[in-house]
Amino acid sequence: MTHKVRKAVFPVAGLGTRLLPATKTMPKEMLTIVDRPLIQYAVDEAREAGIEQLVFVTGRGKASLVDYFDMAYELERTMGEKGKALDPLASSRAGYGELVTVRQQQPLGLGHAVWCAREVIGEEPFAVLLPDDLMVGKPGALKQMVDAYARLGGNIVCAEEVAAEATASYGIVDPGATEGNATEVKGLVEKPDPASAPSRLAVIGRYILQPQVMEELSAHETGAGGEIQLTDAMARLIGRQSFHAVKVDATRYDCGSKAGFVLANCALGLADPDIAPLLRERLG
């Protein structure tokens, strides 16, 4: 029997250097896609999947991420006095105890960011969501992964096929047997050269992990780029715990890049009935 996934880690301490100068004073997770920031999309996805506690791993200059999910008393009072509906603000409020923050004081890699949340996670399975990867699907990507976890248990990573020349930018799966949308993970290689990559099945920004990964991360072993890699810690669990890569029915936009950010705005804008007609007219 699998334990319910109740907690999700959001590593949001990064500097967003690929989107400079926009991210000089604003966290990249607060950049908007149509009418809401990236972090809101990730939080909505987590809530849909049944996540009860959101764990933000933050850094310096990231206070606005937490403020965003606070109650905006002055704004809400003014809107109420003017008879304006408060519905648009509902999803941007965190309930009591729903949001927890921990600090990553040094940029030592994704694995280190996840490890920083160890005291909050405790002995439970947990999800990890990278808000840079905007996943658009119904149901959401994490909900699809939670459903897969209910069948398979163990560790689940979200994966998609990438071009051969792109393997050096991802953690790549050494695949075993495939059944439906799930592939057994026999090994994981962080950012392999295309000539030596075991497949083109790349891990993307959603994970469901067992708490034992924190023990592996506690060694603070560095890998590719001199950083503490989550992929390396997960790889050491293979053979000891069930491990699968799941392809979800969702479109991914890499919103940490300029092209991905613009594409996401276009795609979600064209899917918004309020603004789609004007966009189609102007975009031709």
C-alpha cells in the first residue's frame, strides 16, 4: 500500500539568469503567463493533485513569492467597498499551514535545494515541482503522476522524449520494460553526451520521491557542473526501490528560457476565450 503524497517541494531559489534583465529584481517564478505568475500555475497543479502542504525553498530576494500567497488586505478591502468580485484572488491565497518556506543559502544545485526541505518532509513521500516547467494538461501533470503512483508506488519521474542532441541538457533514463505510459528506470545519467546517452527519455520538472532520497542527498556529493544533483541521488535508489518514468498527457513549456516564456504566453493566451479573438486578429 502506498502512502498518500501530501507535501510538495518547490525549489524557487534560482537566479533566473536566462531571463535577465527581467529577473534582476523580480523572481522568475513571479513573471506572468497571461494573467498569473508561473508559481501560481505550479501551485494550482499541486492542489489539483491533492497536495496539502506547499514547501517553498527560497533564497535572497524571493520574498515576493511568499507575499503573493498572503492576503492582500488593503486591495481586498478596497475591491469589496467598490463591489468588485474577489474571485480572481481566491487561488492566490494560502490557507493556514498550507505554505511553509525554508532557505537555501547557497546555490549548490537542485539536489541541495530539495535536501533543504528535509525537516519539513520528514518520513513521507513527496512531490517536487519546478515552476520553470509549465505543464499544461487536463488533468494536470502531477495529478496524472499521482494516479500512476497509486498503481506503481516507489519513485516516479515525469519524462518526455527529447532530440538526441539535447540529451546533454537533461537527466536521461536507462529504460527497462514499458507498460502503458510507465517505463521501468534501470538507471539515470545526468546530462550525458549524445554519443553515450542510454536513451532519449529525459526527466523533466515533476517528481514523486520516497523520503530515503534525503539520506542520499545528505552526503552532498557533487556531480555534473560541480553541483549536488538530484538525478545522482535518485540513481542510487534504483534497485533498492521501485522506480518508473511516466509520460504524461501535457504540453511542457520551458519558461526559464525566453523562447519558452513567449510560446507559453501565446499558447495560453490563445486558449483564453476572453482574449483569444483579439490575439488571433493581431497575430494573423
